[in-house]
Amino acid sequence: MDLVNAVKIRYPDLPLPDRFVPKWLFSLMAPMIGFTRKYVKRNIGVDIKMDNSRIAKDLGITFYPFEKTVEEHFNQLMKDGAIKNN
């Protein structure tokens, strides 16, 4: 939902989801939409935590904030016509 919340700040009128599909329900629907139940068990509902502090320290790289990255990516998708803004 972090991704959705970052987009909603800039585009509040877009119809974006406001809640998750429960894992048990997604697991039931998975084979019908091209996912295996094994994939769902291993990947859905798992929080991804990453730490870029070593890269920043060792290589001196500064990263854009998450919200700015998402906004720029979303703007490009809209510019390319992949997402329509009403």
C-alpha cells in the first residue's frame, strides 16, 4: 500500500485500491489468474525490507526518496499512455 499511498498524494482522483485482498482469497483465485499456490505462499504478504546504507556509505551514492521515485515513474507511465488520467 506504500506505492498506492505515494501515488494518491499526487493523483487523489485516480481509482486506486484502498485495501489488500486477503491472502487466503488470493490463494483461491491464483490458478485462475496465472499464479501457483506455491508462489502465493512464498511471495504474497511478505514484507520486503532493504537497506542501502552500505551502498551509500561505500560508494557515496545518494538515492531519491521513495515517493519522488514513484511519482516520476508514474508520470512517465502517464506520458507514455500506459495509464490514463481522467
